Amino acid sequence: MASATPVRVRFCPSPTGNPHVGLVRTALFNWAFARHHGGTFVFRIEDTDAARDSEESYEQLLDAMRWLGFDWDEGPEIGGPHAPYRQSQRMDIYQDIARKLLDAGYAYPCYCTTEELDARREAARAAGKPSGYDGTCRTLTAEQKQAYEAEGRSHIVRFRMPDEATTYTDLVRGEITVQPENVTDYGIVRANGAPLYTLVNPVDDALMEITHVLRGEDLLSSTPRQIALYKALIELGVAKAIPQFGHLPYVMGEGNKKLSKRDPQASLNLYRERGFLPEGLLNYLSLLGWSFSADQDVFSIEEMVAKFDLADVNSNPARFDLKKAESINADHIRRLDVKTFADACAPWLKAPHANWAPEDFDQAAWEAIAPHAQTRLTVLSDITANVDFLFLDRPVQDEASWNKAMKEGSDALLRTAREKLEAADWSSPESLKEAVLAAGEVHGLKLGKAQAPVRVAVTGRTVGLPLFESLEILGRERTLARIDAALAKLAA
Ligand code: GLU
Ligand code: ZN
């Protein structure tokens, strides 16, 4: 499929709410395809629906793209040869093209009212006939149009579909043929003059010389319409060629239902807030419909780009699996160098995510504990609970953890552990471990049982990072003081 034409793809979301993972997958496949082929990644904002689009969503989209690391070659803020890249700023272009389509007869004014359309659709359905637009206004004479105008009727602009089947080769799904009765004439401009997605999307793809349209399967049904419109645009000299289309498979969520935008699991913000790394999330999302290799599913974005090929995109629905996403993210956390990991945790270690005062944060202690945290976290937001014992004056007071660890005899064990720890060599975690081991022996307890009350006394929690490294970093004085406080509480 080598071609002389350089690859130009586009990602063209509508700014209508928080970005969702399906959208991110579409952006990723387009971006990776462009980068793989040394092509151009165009970022365009489809904001022609004034009622649903918002400036806030626009800002969120840009912010999401930056966080994900998708650099665009043309688009908002950077411009490019086909600027502007916000459709709300391109209305003159669409009006001009709608006019050309009308003048050349590729489109026509349709005066049917919604009530008339509904009534005829009902009747067609009742008679078992196709229920798309029936072509009533296809052949209106000048007099008929004038009469409608005189009646005060408004009109939309409708594109005239050719009366023949459309066949094209989808890059993912193979050859597709659609019969004309299944794709009837469709609206391209509203009665108030506002151009519709059906017009602006292919017009911009044509003007921006897009070579490959990669998008979700939900848009499959618009493709035959767009191909017909393209043919008209080519006749009019507006378009050069019809792009190739590839429809990415549906993403299924819980209960094997299509993951919907409104599904909380679908929100990109959720993954950002939980502390997914962009590379971890993208690695996971790339597997929704594509595979890297039979025996490897953790890889870097560079590795993905090097291997990305549409021939490996599968048309079967992909299942969104949160556990798998988390496990891949954990692998990416392990792959960071420790400094990068420490920096990536910074947003959670500083207020407002943290449960300690900002001035109590201790950079040296954080750097000492970071390598131990890095081998255990699944998502970065878990860092707070794992290290808060270092920055709080006293550990979190969690009754459930306390009751779980503090048993009959825990006070005696803690007293012995305190003695042994006081006498231990604090320059290595090994000798702290020996101290607790020895205290356990005195009371007939294995290490696991002996360390549980020590852990809760010192960190407030029953689970956490390796205990003896944690004690060493917390320091002798603070460790002993916390054991004293726990003994006092047990005695009260
Ligand atoms: N703005 C459209 C959407 O977000 C883009 C459709 C397309 O990729 O053609 O659904
Ligand atoms: Zn009509």
C-alpha cells in the first residue's frame, strides 16, 4: 500500500464535555499512524454545534493532548497552511461550498417541515418501505420553490445521493458495499443557515488534504454519504482525492455494553486523577483493537509507533479491562528512572492531595523512600497513603487497622521491640529487622506476627512499604516515640 502521497491524518473531536478513553484511542491511532509514516498529524476542532460546544471543553481537549504527549503538526495555537483549525472560524468557507453544491445541483433546498417528514416516515414504515428521506423536494420547479417561500416556509440544504451502490475498501473492515436505498439524501445546512457535521467534516478533510480517515465505528454509516460528497467536491475542483477510511472497533465496557461517553470508567480525567502515567494509559489503549505482538503487551510509545500498522487493527469489538490497564500502568511505573518517578509523584505529595501540611513535606525522606514505593505502586495517587507516616506528626489514626494488629499481648511485644530497637544499629534495615525478629522470639511470634503491631504503631496502617526501610528513614527518635504513644494508648 506504498503511495507517493505523504500521509495526512486528522484528529477532529467536538468540544462537548470531558475527553473520554474512546476519543483518546482514536487520537492515539491517528497520531501513531502519522508518526510511523513520517506524515502529518492535523488537530482540528469540530465546534460548529454552538448549543453543545464549550470553551471549557476546548481547553480541556488541548490540555489532554499535551498531557498525553500528542504533538500536532497543524492545529490550534500553532496554525498551519490550512488555518484556522477551529470550524467555528471557518463558516464562510462552508457557506461558499454549500452555495457551489446548490448551484451545480449536487444539493437542493428541501422545504419539508419536521411534521411532514415524520408523517411520511411513519407511513413508509407502516408500508414496510425504507424510511429515509423520500426525495420529495429533489425535483421542485422554480415556481414550486417560490410558492413555498411565499408561504413563509424555510428550507434546509439537502445533498442529493447518487442512485447507485457505494463500494469502498475500509482499511480495517475490508470491502464494504452500501445500497442506495439505505443512504438517502441528507441535510448539510440547517434552516437557520448553520452548516452541519455532514458537510463541514468532509469539506475540511478535503481542503486539508487528509489522506486517511481513522475514526470510531460509530461513524461507519456516514462514510458512503461522505464519499458521495467527496465525488461532488472533486467535480467542483474543491477536493483532490477521496481519502481512505478505516473504522476502529467499538470499545465494550461493563456487561459487554458499548463503553459510553457518560460511563464514569470512560473519563480520561479519572485516569489522570488516579495517577496513570500517560505512557501506561496509552500502552493499554493501544491494545483496544490492535496488538503489539503475541507475547508482549508492555511497550513504550516509541516501540508502538515503530510497529504500528493498520493491517494489525482488528475489527472485533475490544473489551475495556480496568485490571489490565492498571497492571500495564504498574509496569510503566517500574520502568521509570527513580528521579522521574519521584517527580511524577510530586502532584500527589503536595497539597491538596496530601493529608499533611505542605511545610511538613521532607524532600530527603521522600527521596530515600521513593525507590521502595516505585516497585509497589499501581497508580501514582496511592503514594500518599504509602508515605504519609513520614510527614505527619503522628500516624493516621485508623481504628480498623489498630484493632486488626493490636491483639492480646501486643503491649508486651511492643515493649520488647522498643528495647531491641533502641539498642539496634540504625544504619541498616537489616539490624532493625533482627531487632523485631528477636522481640518476636521472646514472645513466641514469627516475624510477620511480630511486625504487625510495630507497623501500625509507626505508620497507622496494616499494609505499606517494606517496614524496616521505612523505620530507618523515619529515624530512631520518631520510631521510638510512636511505639511509646501506642503503648500509652494500649494502657489507657
Ligand atoms: N467531530 C466528530 C466526532 O467527534 C469527528 C468525526 C470524524 O472523525 O469523522 O465524532
Ligand atoms: Zn423536502
